[in-house]
Amino acid sequence: MEEQAAEVIIVGSGPSGLATAACLKVHSIPYVILEREDCFASLWKKYSYDRLHLHLAKQFCDLPHMPFPPSYPSFISKNLFVKYLDDYVSHFNIIPLYRRSVELANYDEASRKWIVKVMNYGSTSGKVEEYYSGKFLVVASGEASNPFTPDIDGLSTFTGKVLPGIESIRGNEVLFVNGQSHSFDSIIFCTGFKRSTDMWLKGDDYLLGEDGIPKPSFPDHWKGKNGLYCVGLSRRGLYGINADARNIADDIKFSLL
Ligand SMILES: Cc1cc2nc3c(=O)[nH]c(=O)nc-3n(C[C@H](O)[C@H](O)[C@H](O)COP(=O)(O)OP(=O)(O)OC[C@H]3O[C@@H](n4cnc5c(N)ncnc54)[C@H](O)[C@@H]3O)c2cc1C
């Protein structure tokens, strides 16, 4: 088993992963950023509706070390936010490794490193298993990254129509995961999402609960044991992401002194 070594391994390239990468870059700390999708900020680029705007004013939504341009309005549209993220990635030269789905992360006491098993779905030779090792592991996999279908009482006897999961929505046209599409007069979002960490993070019994929520309470929610951190999992939106990312990078810098 050949491992690719990195000082810091970041799982996820949404705003949390990007913010952490930028803060590490400012401290000149090398990192690798693993993303299971084929782009960064996939929630914003691929899985959100066109009319979406940030619901908090812009001074609460920027990422570390790069404020929004003064020309941006107070409440930023999805398209402008994506443009800002594109500029952010260029500015900090962030290069995620795409189509890398993290399947298992365990702490190895002997080497004092996190060993991360990844499935690379982008390889030209089909899907390939890869391993990464790092002194620090940053969980930036999002609060809403996995679709979740709850058990609903009475669903089996429901006489209405239950359609498969939604792949994307363009205007009033809905594309379903089975490839069919239908148009609707109105669409009401009652969707459930689930954090994914319980599926792959195994070497931790301190930081994150089975529900993926940090167990230590605010303001200590971002730091685990053995070089484990989480960013963006404390239900504080982009404002919380900004603070978590700065704290994590500062803490890693301090550990490396
Ligand atoms: C519709 C919507 C609107 C929102 N509006 C606001 C707002 O106005 N203001 C605000 O402050 N917050 C808002 N939020 C909340 C939050 O700021 C966003 O959800 C933000 O995108 C969170 O960033 P993140 O990087 O933590 O998670 P995500 O954006 O979900 O990114 C997580 C990334 O991790 C990747 N990933 C997950 N699991 C794995 C794995 N096992 N291996 C590899 N990669 C993995 C995912 O593919 C994804 O790219 C909104 C959220 C939603 C859903």
C-alpha cells in the first residue's frame, strides 16, 4: 500500500475546504484537498437553484483573506457568489484533486498519522484505490452533502405519486436521477440532508458524533485529537466557516513550530 504523503489532508472543496486551503497557504503550510465531485463548491455550482441568494448580508459571508468586491450588492446572488469562489480559488492557487471520494480515515498510532483511503473515479484506468497520509486531517465535507430519505410513516399506503431523487432543477423543469424530466407549476423544498462523516471517519471518538455534529461545544467545536479538525460543521454558515478555517490554520502553524 503506497501512501501519498501530505502535511495536511482536507476532505471537501466547498467553501470550508477552500477557506482552510487559503489560510494554510497564507502560512505556507502544504496541503492536499480531496473532492469527490468534478468541481469545487459543487453545492453552489451543481445542486442549487438559479434564483438563490445568500440570505445573510455580504459582510457575514466572505471567506478569509479576501473580502467581497465593494461593487457587490449587500445580498449576493448565487452566480456572483460562484464568481467570487472562482476568483478565490485562482487568487490562492487552490488545486483540489477531483473525483476523489474519501471512503475511510483512520489514525495510525505507530506513525502518528491519519491514513485516508480514497476511491479515485477519475482515473483513465477505471476506479482506482489511493491512500494518503498526513499529520493533520481537516473534515470539510459539509453539513448537507449527502441526500437523506427519512422513513416516513404511511408512505407505503400513500396514494399520491412518489418520484425518484432530483438531479437538478432548471426553471420549472426537474431532472430526476433516473434520467426522466418533468415540469411543475410550483416546487416546494422539504428535502433532508445528512452529514457524511459517520460513513468514513473511523479514527475519532472525540470530535464528531454519529450525526456529524461536533461534540465539543462552541467555541471549541473545531479541534479534535491527534491533529483532527472540522470546519463548517457547527451550524454557523459562512461566518462560522471563516472563523473555523482561521483557527485551524493558526493551530496547525503553532503545532509545527
Ligand atoms: C441552499 C443553501 C443556501 C445557503 N445559504 C447560505 C447563506 O446565505 N449564508 C450562509 O452563511 N450559509 C448559507 N448556507 C450554508 C453553508 O454556508 C453552505 O452550505 C456552504 O456551502 C457550506 O460549505 P461547506 O464547504 O461546509 O460544505 P459544502 O458546500 O457542502 O461542501 C462540502 C464538499 O465536500 C465534498 N465531500 C463530501 N463528502 C466527501 C467525501 N467523502 N470525499 C470527498 N469529498 C467529499 C462535497 O462533494 C462538497 O463539495 C446555505 C446552504 C444551502 C444548502
